[in-house]
Amino acid sequence: MSNELKALHFDADYTMEEAMAEAKRCLNCPKPLCQMGCPIENEIPRFIQAIAQGNFGLANDILGERTNLPAICGRVCPRENQCEGNCIMNKAKKPPINIGKLERFAADFESIHELRKPKKIVQTHGKVAVVGSGPAGLSVAGDIAKLGYEVTVFEGQSEPGGVLLFGIPEFRLSKTIVRREIARLEGLGVKFVCNTFIGQDKTLDELFAEGFDSIFIGTGTHIPQEVRMENDEVPGVFQAMHLLTNVQLVDNGVISKDEIPVKEGDRVVIIGGGNVAMDAARTCVRLGCSAVTVAYRRNQEQMPALFSEYEEARQEGVQFQWFASPAGVEGTDKVEGFKYEVMALNEDSAGIHGTGQYQVMPVDKIIIAAGHKPNDRLVGEGNNLQVDEKGYLVVSEEPYGMTSREGAFAGGDVVHKPATVVLAMREAKKAVDGMVKYMEIKRAMENASSAE
Ligand SMILES: Cc1cc2nc3c(=O)[nH]c(=O)nc-3n(C[C@H](O)[C@H](O)[C@H](O)COP(=O)(O)OP(=O)(O)OC[C@H]3O[C@@H](n4cnc5c(N)ncnc54)[C@H](O)[C@@H]3O)c2cc1C
């Protein structure tokens, strides 16, 4: 990465003095709009007041009442649309309190200085299995362990973390931080069993037979949506997640650099307009590609990526080709060009239509970032779990989050479609309430029948 790029994006952590000064700007509103904007209702003014008074350990404890992943949320949450977007300061045309950076300060301070080791909780209430260790699974694991249940997380990959580890790139979320948050959960007594795909290596039936009282499924969405283009079998067309995961695996020392599908000097186009497209594009910049273009069917206003992500990509030199709908791949043995149909806005300015005009952008690689759907190995038809027409798990309102399989709950992207870390956490937290209710009723019924 060039020095200019480093300088542009080095968002240094707060020193203690800076954190306290920022915290002191908070008006401690009696009706905190920031907290209302947080999907998991973090106790924002309380933790900020603790920082303002220099009580960083207390700030972290307050955060811990609602979240198990403060160092992560403080880095990747779309704060501009949530807590910070709601901050009262915006109304006074002043910069909002930098809530995310304060959250990450409190979490980092605690972990770096190891003020208090997490207390292992006595786990006598029952046994819970969690399938998948992304933010949804980790959130359930932490919340339910704190309530006194024995928790085992089963993860198909070699290491826990889900998209936090194998999707979001290092330059946005350090893997040291992810591993630190997971170690804190281990400190609470949560066990992790990796390299185990439930549905393949072990079934839900087997988990129940092993004595788990309830199971949470947080398996996310890992099957890429296809984009149909003429001639797309030519080598050099691949999925964004393949790139992002391989870059991480190279960093982990698991595979060699040759397995990164993009090379220095390549001209690449990324098809898509979401945050995954931005991450893939910015990763290509860091890999030394000579030209990086994001091609999107609509325009910037209609693009799903966060504005801040778009803006950072643009500042790093990523180009944007608006109104470009993928049509075909030029080349025989390798990619030589990306053919697209030029789109135009409908009269209502909401929809778009093809113009029948085609253009070719000369490129060496075509990267697809058009979204993901659930893998049906575990959650598909035939596994006794009801799914909707797109393959997402169907869950009940009461008890919240229960699938069609009694005792098996679900939340996060596998239910709610690809969303955000904090929304996966919110749904996981709500499912914990449902699981606890279910297990309490189950235990009461078992006690009643054994008393008969
Ligand atoms: C590249 C990228 C960048 C993103 N950037 C952001 C961002 O900046 N901010 C933000 O808020 N959100 C971001 N998101 C979205 C966010 O990461 C997801 O919404 C979130 O991770 C969903 O959490 P989850 O726990 O439901 O699933 P996941 O994080 O996908 O975790 C699911 C886990 O389940 C495991 N698994 C799957 N099937 C099985 C099985 N059968 N048995 C055992 N384990 C299994 C998987 O290996 C995985 O570890 C991003 C997503 C991507 C892909």
C-alpha cells in the first residue's frame, strides 16, 4: 500500500485524553436519541459518561450489558445511519459524538490492559449448541453463557468469526480484534468446535441426542448469487468472497499468495453496488491493480453501499461505471473485456431500463459481488426446517426465533437476509429470549412429569 493511502486511512485510536475530551462533548440527553438509533440499544450516554470521568473499566462493563462485540461494532457498524446519525449534535449542525470510536476505545482499553478477566459463569441451567460463529452465533453464545447455560459453538471453518474473520478485510477490521473478542467469550466458558459442518458432519438430531436442550442456527448466507453473462466460463471471472477469503487465508499462512486470484497490474471490474463490492475494490487497490472499476446497474444515489464506504473507495482511486448492466465476457482463454448494456432511469426516476446500447470495458479480471443466499446443506428442504421460497429459514414470533423444528432457533442473515453485524446481533439477542423461555417451559414440564 502506498504511503498516501496509509495516511488517508490511518484513523488512529484515541489516547485517554482524547477519549475523555470527546466524551465530555456528550450532552447526556435525558431522552437519548443515539440509544434509540442503536439496534441493540447500547447504553450509550451511560458508557460515554463513564469515559468522561476516566472510568474506562466501568464504560466497558456498561457496554457488556448489551453487547458481546463492542470492539467490532465500534469499527464496522453503519453509525452514520444509527447512533451517530441520531445524535442531537446533528440538529445543532455540530459534528455528532464519535460514539463508535469511543465504543472501540473502551473495549480496546479493557482488553489491552486486561483490567478484569471475564468471570467464568457457573453453567448449571442446561446445554445449548450454537451453529455458526458469525456475529449472530457469537452474540447468542455470550448472552446465553452469561445466563448460566453451557454453550458449545460448532463452526464449519477452521476458525470462529464468520464474515468478521473471512469477509470484512483486515484494513477495516483487524483480525487481532476479532480473535480478542472471541477469547473473551472463551473466558466466559463458551467452547468452540471448529471444522464441523452441522448437516454434514453431524445432524441436528445428533446434537439433540447428545443432550443439547436447545440449538441456535446462525449460519449466515454463503452461496453467491449468480450473475448471468454470455461467455462467463472464461478463466478470470470469480466471486468477490473468493478474493476476500483467500486474501485472509494468505494472511493466516494457510495458503500461498499465488492463490489470490488478482495480480499486481491487473485491470479489474467489480460487478455490484454493495459494501462487499466496495471491500473487493479496495482490496484490489491494495493488491496493486492498475485500474479498479465498480460497475453498477443503477446510479450512486441508488447504490446500497454505505456512503462512507463509497467515498473511501473513491478517494483510494476506485472508478465507478454507473448504469452498467452485465451482458458478457470478451476473450477466449482469458478475460479481455467486460461487456455491459447501458441502462437509463425511467421517467419516475425510480426504476431503470436497458437502452439496447452495449459497451466493452477492457479488463483482465471480472469480480462478482451480487449478494449471497443461505447454503441449503443444513437449512434447505429435506432437513425438517421450513424455509421460504428463497431458502431463508422461517421462524416464529412466539417463542421468538424458533424454526419449524421444536427447540431449534435461528437468527442473523440466514433468517433476515444479508444485513449488518449489529442487525444479526439484535435478532440473536431476541432469539435468546425465545430460547430461554422454551428451555424453562421444557424443564418445568420434565420436572412435572418426573414428579408424577
Ligand atoms: C465482505 C463483507 C463485508 C461486510 N461489511 C460489513 C460492515 O462493514 N458492517 C456491517 O455491519 N456488516 C457488514 N457485512 C455484513 C455482516 O458481516 C453480516 O450481516 C453478518 O456477518 C451476518 O452474521 P451471521 O452471524 O448471520 O452470519 P456469518 O457472519 O455469515 O456467520 C455464519 C457462520 O456460520 C458458519 N456456518 C455456515 N454453515 C454452517 C454449518 N452448516 N455448520 C457449522 N457452521 C456453519 C459459517 O462458516 C460462518 O462462520 C459485511 C459482509 C460481507 C460479506
